[in-house]
Amino acid sequence: MRKPVLALVVSLLSSVSAFAADIPVIEAPEAPEVDVRRFGWTGATVGVIGGYAWLQDIDRAINFRAAGEDTIYGAYAGYQMQIGQFVGGLEASYQQMNILFVGLPVSVDETFTIVGKFGYALDRVLVYATGGAAYSTTNIGLEDWGYAIGAGVDFAVTDRIIAGARYEYYDYKKFDGTAIDANIDAVTLRLGVKF
């Protein structure tokens, strides 16, 4: 009795394995390749600046205030390095201002800056703050150093084209040895090429 049962079990097992061998194997489709590379902010950038600025002046000797505003334009160059999501670097800029004081034949002509730039990258968006030195000239021969602080956002339109917007504040105490304190608020749009 054992032999016929054993023969039946062996026969069933061999027929099941033969049946299983005939079943087609369905392979799962391959997952599409996903590009997980993030944009890198490390590199040099050069570009152009355009915007608007407001100037205020206080002569503390005679308690006189003056103000002016106008469009500005210029250029910038800098280098920055990214570590993780943090970005730091240096940037120099030149801005042609020609901001004439209302009712006075005096204008601020040019401003040069050199600032540190510290930010946080969210892939192609960089949010940052700046701080450093500013040097401004006037049409009456006065010129002086002050400080510059600001904040902005850059966007990588492509791997090489960077667009951005920035607010900057320049402050000068006792401008060129006078009793004049001056400050400039500037809002600019920027367009650059990254190398």
C-alpha cells in the first residue's frame, strides 16, 4: 500500500513541477531613471545690475536734510562655494548712480562694493545675506568708505544663467570728514553667467 501512495505522490509532484515550468515568467517593468542631481552653486559669476535707489543726507552741522532718487545700473563679479546646502563667497560690484539731491546741484555718482555673501540653497534657488564695504563718489569731489548690508534671492534659470533680486543698504558716517551722514537704499535686478 505504501508503494502505490508513494508512486502517486511522486507522480503528482512531477506533474506540478512540469506545469510550473510551463508558466511564463512575467518580469516587472524597470523603473524609469530619475535624475537626482541637484544644482551646484560653486563657481564664478559675472553679470549686470539694474534697479532703483533712494538717497538721504543729513548735515549735522546745520541740521539740514536732503534726498534724491534715481535709476542705477552696473556690473558685478564674484566667486562662491557650496558645502551641503550652505553657500558662501565674495562679490565685487560697480554701480553708476547719478542720484541728484532734490533742489541741489550735488549728486552721488558711483558706488563700488566688496561684500561677503552667505546663503542657503534650495536646489536652484539661493536665499542669501550680504555684508561688507562700500565706496561712493560725488560730483563735487567728496568720496568716502561706508558699510554695505543686504539680502537677496538668486534663481538658476539654466546651469549657466543666474537671475536674481537684491535689496542693499549703504551707510556713511561723517562723509569724507564732513558733518554729513548719508545712506542709500537700493533695489536691483541682476542677470549673470556662472562658470
